[in-house]
Amino acid sequence: MSTQKKPGPATPGCAVNLESALAAHFLAQFPRWHARLLLRSGSAQLIAQAYERMPTLEVVSFQGLTGEAARTLLSESWRFNGEAVLPHLANVLAAPPERQRDAPTHSGELPLPPVQVRVIRQPIRPITDDSVDAVEMYRKALDAALPVSRIPQPNVLAGLAARFPWFRDVISAVRSELLIAQRLQAIRVSIPPLLLIGPPGIGKSRFAAELAVALDRPSFVQPMNALHEGFSISGSPRTYHRADASLVVRVMAQTRRADPIIILDELDKCGSSDWNVRADLALLPWVDRSATNGALDMLLGVPVDASYVTWIATANDATKLSAPLRSRFHEVQCCRPDASAIDELVVSFAAELSKRYAVAPSAIPLPEGASRERLARELERSGDIREVESAWRKWLARRLCVDATALPSDGPF
């Protein structure tokens, strides 16, 4: 006498590629699994069967989705766990009829449409006070779904590694997250909050900004030594004069993106006053990756999903940070650059100067011979990029000027 095998326990994170009847049959045997569904040329019948058995499925990929399958999913959209699903279906259905093929082939896959998510999922309560303008401004900015970057290839960090070799540990950590997301065929990458610890002048803030460019993400730098109260992080209540939204909401509204990179510069110099909540304590729910319901914005009065935001903090002395705050960051010790990095640094100095003055990079000479060796020795001695850049600018001024004595002694170089 045969006995039917009972379903196993709930197992989060199981990835199933739904492109065959065998996969659908497999899903039917485990109705309590919370699987991550990868739709690759799946037929409407298989998808409907999967959702009938597993209403908690999370769809994470839409490669090769047909028009018929998209319409079936759209009719069952009330079952979806995630706001990123509907825009995908809309993009598939908006494609030309010849691309909404009901008999999928494997000669190619439909390009994935941009991912869009909603960061506010609760209605904002009625406004009856003086903060109506501020609330309405942010409501309009975040009311619609905001775009999220696709997962970049790990090789996008190769150029960054060549220019910032002394940040190899940070680059390695980010590359690992990209590889994990790529292997799982996820729709986005989730980089843990990073805390770059190292002496001043080694380029931590510069590197963080360049990392955002490499990942094709907008960035915002928040000098933490300028913050003395937590309302700048969490937002201020509507009853306050000139109330404003949280840091995350302000950055999302400014960039029109759900996944900006927020750089907390000099986090160890954050103000510790208890007046209007300590800034470091106000930061805790925003950088906590386990906060599934989002963090409360005091102005809007609703939780905001900050899970797509990447946080990069810099600090000279991490011991000045509270233990709860440090526990929420992945700490990376950063070393000083040595003389071998002088060429990469000088090229980056010249590139920044060419952008500032809108001239071709080739118009800016690079030091050679004895001049280069002097800069390399200065870098080896101090390890301070600011000091090396100052020495380079002095050399450049004398190189470009016919009469160096005409320069003012207290000039910018």
C-alpha cells in the first residue's frame, strides 16, 4: 500500500526554474514552500498551476515571459508578494504582438524591462497643518514606483580596482555580493551597509563616490559632523516649524531612484546630543537589514522601504561609534596607499581637473622622471592623498607657468 509523502517544512529561498511540467509537478508536491520563482518561457498553464499550489511565490525573474503567461499572471495579481511584479507584466503586454508569442522558443530571450518598486505602501494620513507643502512635495515624488538598477557585471569593478588598489578588500566584498546576486538570477543586488575604517586622507569618501559611479547608482554625501540631531535622519514631526522628511526620502525624491547610495562621511564625528534624538540612534532602523516593514518617516507618518538603499559610511576611529550601530555595518579596515599607487592617483587628479575646467585630459601634463619620484616619495612618507594632490598641483602650476615666481605665495597651489 503506497503512502503519500507529506510536504516538507517551509524552506525560504528555494529557486525553481519554471519551464517544464516536471518543475510544476515538483512545486505541487511542496505547497508550503516559499520558493523564488524564475519565469523562463513558462506557459500560462504551468504558471497558473504553480500559483494555485503556492500562492506565496515570489517572482524574481521574467526572462522569456510570453504575452499569454503575462495576462494570466496579471489576472492573479492579488496573490503577488512584491511590488516589482506588475511593471514587468505591463512591459511584456506593451510589447509588439510578434514578441508576445504564445508558443515560446529558445532562440532568444526578451530583454528584461527596468525594475520599478514602490517604497511607500501605506496611504499618507490627511494633512491639516503648516507642513502641507513639504508633505505634498514628497508624496508626489514617491507616489509612483521608482526605478532600481539591474545587477551590473562583476567586471565593472576592474577599473576601480586598478585605480584604488588599497581598497581591494572593499572591492572584493562588493564583487562577492554581485556574484551571489548574479548566480541566483535575482533582479537586484543587496549590498550590506559598509563601514570604511582608516586614517584621514586615504580617499575613503572619494572611493565611495567612484564606487557608486561604477555600479551606475546615484549617490548622495551626508557629512555626519554637521548633524547634531536625529530628526535630520528620521525626519521631523509635522508639528515642527519647517518640518522636513527623512534623509532617505529626501535623497529618493532628489534622485528619483529607490536605490541610491548614501555616503555617511565621517560617521565617527556624528553629534551625540540628546536634543531632538541622537543622530546615531535615529540611524539604526534605516540601516537595519532585518527591518522588513521599513523605517518610519516622521514627516510622512508612514514606513518607507529603504531596503534598496546602499549605505557606505567612513570613519577614522570606529571605537567612537555605539555598539548597536557598529553591529549593523560590515566593517572594512582600509590601509594607506603606498608609492606604487602614484601613477593611478596622478591620473585621477588630472581627470578631475580636466572636468573642472572643461578641457581635454591630454592638455594636463603628467609628472615624469624626478618629479614623479618626488611625488611617490611624498605618498610613501605621508600616505595622505590630500597632501600628495597639493604637491602635484604645485608642480603643475610651475610646469604650466613660464615664470613660477609670478604665482602668489598664498595662492591655491
